Amino acid sequence: MNRKNVLKWGVCSLLLFCLFFVTNPMEAKAATKAKYYYKTYDKSKTYTSGKVTIKDSEKYKRVILKGNSVAVKKINKKLKALCDSELKSMPAGNAETDVKYRYSDDTYLNEYTSKVTYNDKGVISIIISYEWYQGGVYNHGVNGYTFSLKTGKQLKLTDVCKGNNQTLTKQIRSGLKSKYKNADFYENALSKLSANKCNFYLKKGNKAVVFFQQYDLSYGAAGTFDVTLKSKYK
């Protein structure tokens, strides 16, 4: 190859390189943070019978990531599936029937609220909290989902904290015993724990919050339980 052809080849390569980076900025460099917005789905209704009114608040607020990368599409698909599932399972007709037998006004709840708790270092963590009340016992809780912005994969505790499953499981058990010394845990509840099956979310400051729902470890009246481990992400 002569000097003229070498120069021509080099210029073409440079142009192609620049074109790739200009037209594909997200592909050229792995995103450290995600851009996102919230969308609320509202199926709320109000039922009245005589002088009694029941407001049935049925809402779901979900996170939608912006972008067209494979990872973003994968994460959005997962979050949408969660939302669709809950919207389909929301009780229909309870308030409409109950209002006929009530003597005072009330507000029924079946609300889900999403919130981004960590969005940096190529990782995004989201909590979806819920409140449920249909005229009887009030329930509430939180679910956590942490994803890699590079692959779209949902991460486990062993992905975000130092140590294997056995080591982290011991830390969780120890933390629960120390924080809730007087708690009446179910028999064998702590011995059956496994870190990689635990629900968690990330927070700034190297924090991975591991939490349990109302009835996971003890009777619902005891409330929820949580332990904070040290994560890899500041």
C-alpha cells in the first residue's frame, strides 16, 4: 500500500470513528446514570349509597427510563410487567358492594409508588412502596429492584456488596438480632434466610438496605424489619 492510499485509509477510518461516537453516544460510552420520568396510572373511583361515600384509591406510579439501549429496554420491560401485574390484580367491586352496608365514609387504598433511591456508577435502584386497605386490616410494604445500566440485569446482594452469599447472610442475621433484640421472630425464620433471596435497595453512602415485609419474619403487628449493609457504591 503506497503512502497516498495509507493516508486515504486513515482519513476514512477517522471519519467513521467520529461518526460512530456522534450518532451513538450511549453505545460508545456506558451510561453511569439513567434519565427517567414517572407515569401514574389512576383507576380510582368514588361510590355513594345514601349518605355514605367510599373513595376507592387505586393508583400505580412507575418509573420509566429514557433511552433506546438494550439495557434500558430490558429494565423498562421488567418495570412495566410489574405495574401491569398489580393493575390487573387490584380488587374490583369491593368498595361498590361495601358502601351499601357502611354507616360512615371511608377511603380504600391500593396504591403503589415508585422512587429511584440510587442512580450512579452504572447502577439504578428503585423501591416500589405500597399501601393496601379495603375496610379491614391495613397493610404496607416495600419492594426493591436494582439493575445494571450496562446489561439491564437485575442485581443480587452479592453483586452490590463484598462477600459471598454465606458471608452476607451471616451479616444480615447478626444485624437483625442486634437491632431487634426483643423481636418475636418466627421459629427458624432467621436460619432460613439467604442473602441472595432477600429484598434490598441501594442508597448513597455505600448503603444497601435489606428489608422484610410485615409477615416475612414475624407477626404483622410487629411491623417491618430492615438491616443496612455496606455496598460497593457510594
